[in-house]
Amino acid sequence: MRVLRPATALILSGLAAAMAGDTGITAPATQFEAAERYETNQGGAGTYHGSANANAFSQPAANITLEQRLDFFVGNGFFRRIWVSSPSSTTSADGLGPLYNARGCQNCHLKDGRGHAPAANWPDDNAVSMFLRLSIPPRDAAEQALLAQHRINTVPDPVYGGQLQDFAVPGLSGEGRMAIAYEEIPVVLMDGQEVSLRAPT
């Protein structure tokens, strides 16, 4: 007889309960102080069980091998690296540019997480963790077909490419700056509470 680990047994019991019509699994959550009974291992065997702090996204999956952990930490080193323009005495980290959005992955994805929308217009917030996607309308039937089939999501601008590069190596200029203006829009929620959402332009 095979003995299941407690987490596996809990997941299987949750599946069995769901198939039996137990609505406790699919009912809306009412308490948010701790994980619900069936959501403690949302990533399955790969769920990270360390402290849920600002570095949680920087941790490897729990179920990878020692060799895969080594690959993860080498890759994370590249993710944190600050790149410099070439030629440089730092040959292992050169090659930046000529145009770019940031000198390192982590400049936009702080702590390996998502970036943030600018709080205001340049220069109040430089939007370093948000870039502007550029696109033009499809120019022919072939590009229309690629868009319709979702083989491409956008048609890059023929001069600027698929996104605005706002920085450049010394001696060159970036392609431009993104400026965002916000309009506050009041929204009434279902419970009658009024909140304010920002619509960007």
C-alpha cells in the first residue's frame, strides 16, 4: 500500500469532494487571513514554502533537482546583472545597447516581480519598469491572417520596432519618452462603496 504525503492526500480529498458535489471548494472565499483548505499548495509539488516576503518570486520551485537549482541561481545572477556598453573592460557583462529600456532585468522586475505603472508624468516618475508597445495596422492580407491566427500579437513599427527604447549608450539618444496623464474616474462598487480609478492616456 502506498502512503500519500499529507499535501497530496488533501488535494486528492479536495478533488473527490468536488466530484461529489461539495460546493465548499468553489464557494467564494470569506476569510483571507490564511490559505483555505484546498489552496495551500497552489503550485503543486513546486509550491514554495518559505516565508512569504518580498523575495518570494526569487526562489526556485520546491521540486527541482540540485542541478536544476544550480541552473536557477546562475540564471538569477544574469537577471540581476547590470549590463554595460561595449567595448568595456568588463567583458562578461558588456553588450548593452545601442538602445535599451533598462540596464538589467531586475531594474524593471524588482525582486523578480512585476513592474509598476508610473505615478505621474515624466520627470516625476521615469516609468523605468513600464515600456510602451509600438504597433502599426496590418499592411497586407498576410499580416491580417497572422493577427487573426494569433501567430503575432502586433505588427512592429518598421522604424522603431515593437517597443519604444527610451535609453541609449553614451553618444546616442533614446527613441523618446513615454508620458502618461491620468484621469480620476469615480466608480461605485456593488456594495455601494465609491472608489476612484485612474484612466491613463
